[in-house]
Amino acid sequence: MLSQSNTYIRLPVISLVSAMALVLSGCSEEKAETTEIIRPVKVVEIAAIDTSRKLSYSGTVRARTEMNLGFRVNGKITERLVDIGQRVKSGDLLARIDPSDYELALTSAKASLDAADRQVETTELARVRAEQLFAKNVSPKAQLEQATLSYNQAVATRDSARSALDQAKNQVSYTDLKSDQNGIVTAVSADIGQVVGSGTPVVSVAVDGEKEVLVAIPETDIAQFKPGKIVTVGFWSDAALMLQGKVREVAGSAEPQSRTFAVRISLPNDQNVLLGMTAGILASAADAQQLVSIPLSALAKKDDQPIVWTVDRAAETVHSRPVKVTDFIGDGVRIAEGLKPGDVVVAAGTQFMTEGLKVKLASDATQQSAAEHTQLVR
């Protein structure tokens, strides 16, 4: 009887303990279900659209006018009087070829002119005599006409001989190669003992005056260079020297081998700019696409597709958004599609983001620093 009573007493106690265990277990599960992860994040806000890009190319400083001087007659070079880098003035003698044959031709031309002068004198006497006889009716008119014709022919021959003499004198003077303008010798293409033809370049002279930068531009960017365009020119030898240049000339066709276009950029007068210096040009180009820039750390990848994590300010959650990458600049990246001004993008820790994750924005000071970084990479 006592044993049965104890049994009845134990059953309610066991039931009460079980009920309390179930209540505690339910509370624990409810607390676990209501606990959410809120992750602090650093973000950047897309502030503006980058509608331009920078073009950078290198070139060489050259004289705007460079003369390739050669003899106007054929011959063998007997003297070269200048070297590369030497300054010359207008009229200075640069080189000379053997003038012997041209001097002989000059002597022959002088003799021919003397003979022509004697012939004119002889025919003139005959013409005068024929006029006197015809006036006295001693000789017929035909004889006078014949004497006049002979005289005119002699005069024409004399004029031709005089022209030949002048030409021979010029030929002798052409055996001396002289500079037409002040400048500096940049190249010597022939030397003593070499036989050159007329017009063959022997000495190159860069004319004093305006300088320019010669740059080779690929066909993908040549449309961005028009005469009159202002560009910034820097020099490798002096990082502090920066000049504003102007596009003066754009080649109408590409070079056959390099497939690039020659662009000449005029430079303002500056004594620190020397011929042959390496120069770099920086120009802006209008971009047909509207691009935005973000830090490289903001770019992520999902299923081999580049994405960014955008923040919904109202819901304080993050969501992935596919983007189209154009190129990389420094420690930033430019986006062609997927973002617009005003979007808030997670700038760091993208590997911890999941769809719909609750986030808390970092402090204002941190956001300001991130925004400044965004401006730098744009």
C-alpha cells in the first residue's frame, strides 16, 4: 500500500520536471531564433560620373623645321667642315665636292661667249655695209635681208652662250654646300671620298626657333587629337618642367609598319627644352560611356561574375549587384554598368557579405576617409 502511494507521488514530480524542461528548451530556441548578426561595414557613396579618360604617350623633342641639305650637282666629296652638334649660321660652308669638271665647263662657256661676241661684231659690220649699199642702189634688198638675218642669228647665239656661262658659274658654286639658316647640325649622312648624286642628303640642320614633340598615336586614339588641342607636356630629364603644348599637325595616314599616326605638338619657347629630349604628353579624351570609380577592395566575384555589395540604407541590408568592369586605375577600378551616383557600396570586407545581411554603417569619419579615397581613384 505504501509502495503504491509513493508511485503516485513520483509521477506528478516527473511530469513537472519534464514540463519545466520543455519550457526552458522552448525559451532557448526562441532566443536563438531571434538573435541576428549585425556586421559593421565601411562604405563609399558613388558621388559623380567620370566622363573622361587620360591619354599618355611619349615622344621626342625636335625642331619644327629640319633641313636635309645636299649638293645640287653630282660629285665626290673632298671636304666636310662640320660635325654633329656644331652650331652653324646662314651661309656657313658645310661640305665641298671636287669642282674640277665644273670649272672646265666654266672655261669652255667663257670661250663660247667670246666667240659669239666676235661673231656678232662680224655680222653687224656686214649688216651695216649691206644697208649702205642698198641705200645707194648698189646691192639688192635680198642681200640686206640676208645680212640682217645673219646678225640676228649671231645675237641669239651670243645670248645663249651668255646663259650657258651663267649656268656654268652656278654649277661651280653648287660644289660648295652651305647652310641656308642658323641652326645646329643633327646628322651627317655622307663623308669625304663618297660620291653623291644631286639632292642626296649630306648634312641635316635643325633650324633655330620653335620646337615640337613628335608622338606616335595608335589608331584607337587618333580621333582624340585634332589641330589646336591643348595637351600637357612633361620631360623625363626634369620632372618639375611642365609645359602646355598645342597639337599642330596630325598625319593623314598611318605608318605602314607601326600602324600609328605621327602627331606634332608645338611647344612654347623654353631654354631648358633641348633637341632630342624624351617628352611625355598627357591629354584628356571624351569617353562615350559614363563611368564611375570605386576602390579595388570594393570589387568582388560571384559565379565568375564581377559584383559589388550595395547597401539599402532603409533596411540596413546588403545586396549583390553585377557590374561591368572597364579598366583598372592605380588602386581603383572603373565601372561602366551597374552603378549610378548615390549608390552606397561596401568598400572593404566583401568576403564576409551575404545576401540580405544586416549591417551597420561605420562612423562618419571613416566614411569621409573612404569618400576621399574614391575621389582619388577617379
